[in-house]
Amino acid sequence: NPINPYGIGKVGADFLGQLYGKYYDLRILITRMFSHTGPKRTMLSAECFYAKYIAEMEKGKRELKMPLGNMKSIRTWRDVRDAVKDYYELYKQQKTGIYNISGNSVKSIQEVLDYMLSISNLKKKDIEFYIDNSLLRKIDVDIQLADITKFKQVIIQKKDYTFEETMNDILNYWRGNV
């Protein structure tokens, strides 16, 4: 049930993959990864946006004012470095079909920001927070939890990176790139 152009594009690609699989008798593997992230990501998703913002404030490139969007939105987080291994395991086993993949760290955007601030050299009490309407979506997903039962039936999901390590690596990446 997509709610934005990105989601509609993903559904379209899913259907196209399924059609090609049936029509041309191809072995098609479709993966749906939920909230994977990591260092070097330049698409400013919420965690990267806040990491970059914090890094800029730490370096004195921004005032201690931080815009907020929908901080209640909940995601299931997976480090992209682990996610790639998930993809590879499915490939190695020559799986076909559709698999939802996600991590098991369930956190709100507020929890992500709070954690990043806790590992920064900033004091939360010194920062002025405000709602920025441009960061609020007209239609938003308040909770995004994937059913990965099918995936876990065929793959033993390994976790090399904790949520905290991932967020720390993202913040450190932006510290070196602002």
C-alpha cells in the first residue's frame, strides 16, 4: 500500500519482476529491505540528516538550533553492511520469490536523534528544537515493521553491527565530511 512516488515505483518494479519471471520463465528474486542505513549514505534520510546536522553544529558551522520532523515515526533498523550479506545469502542459496528483510532494532526517529546527541559533544539542553513543517510529509508512515518470517525460514540472519555502532559510524562519517 504505497503512499509516495518512491513506494509506487517499488511496487511497480515488484510487479514487473514477477511478470518477467512468469512470462519468460526466469528465476526472479525480489527483496524488500526495510530501513537499512550506514556510513557514506548521502541520501538525507532522517538519521543521516540529523548526523550531518549534529556534525555541522559540533564544528560551529550551524547555530544550536535543530529542525524536527515526525519524531514519532518508528522504523526497524538494519546496517547496510549486514543487509548486503542478507542479499548475498539469498543469492548463494539460489532463492527465488519475494523476501522482506529488516533488522530487529526497533527505534523511533526521536530515539535515533537522542542516541546521536548522546554520543556527540553537544549538550541537548543547549539546543533549541523546533518543528520544521518542510520536514513533515503530507502522508507519513508512523510505524514500519516488516514481517520477515519467510526470510528467517531460509536464512540465519547474522548481525555484525549493532544499532549503536551503525549510528556512531554514520555520525563519524558526517564529522569527516562537513
